[in-house]
Amino acid sequence: MNAEKEIDTRGLNCPLPILKAKKALADMTTGQVLKVLATDPGSMRDFQAFARQTGNELVEQASANDEFIHYLRRR
């Protein structure tokens, strides 16, 4: 999946990946996609809740090699 912006939150634990994603999304325009790289296993459910609460679309989530990738579309 293509993303207009990517942030690396590997090594950070909750709530830092969410806070960094929120800041990055604020600088983006409607419809743009943000890719978030994370190592916190809790980030899978955290980003699901974040999307529900903010109205941003959680387009895709994946995990590989103890890393988690989240794609969010800006509302």
C-alpha cells in the first residue's frame, strides 16, 4: 500500500505511537494515508481504538518479524 507519509515509532510504547500518529495526521490533508511502523504489540488494538475515536480510517494492519504496520487514512 502506498502512503504519503511514514513515521517510525519502533521502540516506543503506548501512548507514544498514537501521539506521534495524531501529530502526523494533523499535518496531512483529507484522504492522505499515513504508514506507522511500531514494535509495541498493544499498538494493534490501540490503533483500532484510535481510528474509532477520531474518525480516521484504519485501512490496514499487518505484522511481521515482531513489527507492526498500520495504515491510517486522514478523515
